[in-house]
Amino acid sequence: MEKVKFTAMKDGDAADYAMLDAHERDYATGTAARLLDALQSLDESLSGYQVTRLQHSLQAATRAWRAGADTDWVVAALLHDIGDIYAPYNHDEYAASILRPFVREQVTWVVEKHGDFQRLYYAHHTGGNPHARDKYKDHPYFQDCADFCEYWDQNSFDPTYSSLTIADFTSMVHRVFARKAYDPSVVQPGLRLPLADAAVADMRA
């Protein structure tokens, strides 16, 4: 494999960095495949629930898909807990960082904050603050995150729920991560789109 000439970055020249840029762009094309592999490893993470973290993620994404959610929402639901593997204390921020260049700002914000919103359901049992989400009550995406957690996250620990498979979502993940990073037409700051679309849900049913 071709390598740069330098051993300290300050000594690199234009040719070195052009070569690195080409390699890095090529490597980035494999992001979706690597994320799908990482998602599979959730099947062996965090135990104690009635479902694995992978099953939880597939359940959440399936609920989003069956609700008629768009691609951004479905992929976010699928990957919202991907950080459990490497960042158990800030998994929400970790997942949001992965998604941020490729989805709407609205979706990134919801994924980034969902950990605080989920506390509503359990923190009163663990000595935590179940109202941690209240600090965001004036944020325009507050209700989106509340609904994401209520309808797709907190209820997706059901071993009897019939979920779609990773294969069913693979093409969606590849489409999202094939987008140009930080494309303004994708990120669309301030845009709010609904989590659910009844007409699309009926078609998918």
C-alpha cells in the first residue's frame, strides 16, 4: 500500500495529503458496511433485558418503518444505540456523531438527547432524575424526541414482537451513508418532519 513520506504531519507535502485524501474517501465508502457489522455485535452486548440490544434496535427500526417514517428516522432508530458497544456512558452522543453528517439536524438532535428523555421511564427507580428532559422543553425538537422514545424506543424490549431483519434495512443504511457529508440539502437545519406518515404506513402494511 502506498504510504506518505513524512513521520510528522507538519512535514507532509501536497502530494502526501492528496494521496491520503484519496485513501480516506475510498475508506469512507465502507462506512455503512462497518456499521452493519457493528450492529450485529449488539447481539452479544449488555445483558439482562428480555431481548438483546440488536433485537431492541431492530424492533425500534421496525416500529419506525411500520409507522411510515422516512429513511432518516428509520436508520436513526436502527442505530440509536450503536454506541452501547464503545460508549456506554454517552451512547446517545456517540450515535448522534455517526449520523450527524448524513441525516437531518432534527434526527441527529433526537438521537443525541434520547438518553435524557428515556430517563422518564426508569430514573425514579434508580435515584436519578426522571425529568432530565425538561431542560429541553423549549427546544423545537422536544416533542419529536419525546415521541421517538415513547413509540419506538422504550417499548421495544418485547420478545414477542415480530421485527424485520438487518437485511431488510441494509439498503436504507447504505443509501444514507452514501450521501455527501454535511450536505445542506440533507442536514436542513430547523426543518421538522413528522415521525409517522399514516398513508405510507398503510402502503407498507
